[in-house]
Amino acid sequence: MSIKKILIVEDESRMRRLISDYLNREGYLTIEAENGKKAVEIFDSQKIDLIILDIMMPEYDGWTVCREIRKSSSVPIIMLTARSEESDELFGFELGVDEYITKPFSPKILVARVKALLRRSYTEEDSTLSFNGLEIDMKGHKVFVEGREIEMTPKEYELLTYMVQNEGNALTREQILNNVWGYDYFGDLRTVDTHVKRLRIKIRETGKDKYIQTIRGVGYRFEVKE
């Protein structure tokens, strides 16, 4: 397995160095950027496997960087924030952020989150799931609807895969949040609704809107309807 390269985007040099040191000890390659503009330039010129991205920065802020990257890539993004506002988190998930970590944080927790997100995003599992026009390439982490590839963020992909693997079962928002985001995630249940909405929009663009059913008072169910 190739060594993963992580881009650390943070305007505080001491914070960049701290994160980099901990990741280097775990065998990751790290590249540092002190502002958002440089981060985009680096990303456009190198293969990056994961991004750790601060929100408040000079040049481009974290939101701008995320927008630019999501135009062409679904690379995993962990957002660092000094605020824990629910509205900020929901906005970030709308843009395609995969994980949130609030400052101050434990570097060991950050490393654990990085490992988990990389493991989920770059699985070596070799199988394909097919459901009446929907196909999920588990090895390539690609999703196709009626033969058309659908671009998805790692978290959207993980959510869809989890629902597909539980086909026919009514899943509560709590179940989805715990299994896709993890039991240590303290975000709002509306995070699930936001990501389901994004999945539906992407699938609907292909002319199909038949897979994810809303179960009133419960949550959601993956169900293929003819």
C-alpha cells in the first residue's frame, strides 16, 4: 500500500508543525500550506490523499478552499474550527466536508480520525454491489446510475454504501449517524438529513429518484422500486 500524502492547511505555524509531527510519526507524508490560496495551488499540482483544513485563514478561507477542491475532487477533508456552531457544521457538510474537529483538540484524536477516514475512503475491498440500475464499485469507490458515474464525497459514498448494505431495513437517524460518522461524533441528527438530500439530488440528476425512501417518524430505508 502506498504512503498517504496529507495536506495541512493552517495559518498558525506551530499548529501546522504539531499536526505534521504526529502524522509523520505514523508514517504519513505531510505538506504544509499557510494560507488557502497556496493550498489550492499545491492540490492542483500534487496527488493529495487527505486534507486537514482550517476555516479562518488569509487569502482564501477554508470554505473557499473546500469549494474549489470539490469542483474536481472528492478527496477526504477534515475541517478544523475554533467554533462549534451547528450552522457552521451544516454549512460545511453542504460544501462536502467529511469530518469536523473543534479546537482545542487532542493530536492523538486527530490522528485516529485521519486513520479512520483514510481506511473508509481507500478500502481495498474488491466487490461490486448492483441494484436495478445502481452500481457501486467497492474497490474503485465509484457509483454509477444507469451507467453514468456520480461524483460523491467520501462521506456521501460511505452513507450510500451503509444504506445499500442494509437494503429493506428502516434505519433511524441515530443508527446512521453512529455507523457512518462514529459513536464519538457529537453532531446534530440533521447532518444525516443534509447528506441524504445531497445523495438524492445527485441521483435525481440522472433522471432516477427511487432508491432512498423516507420513513416518517423513523428515518430512511434503501429500497429499489421498479
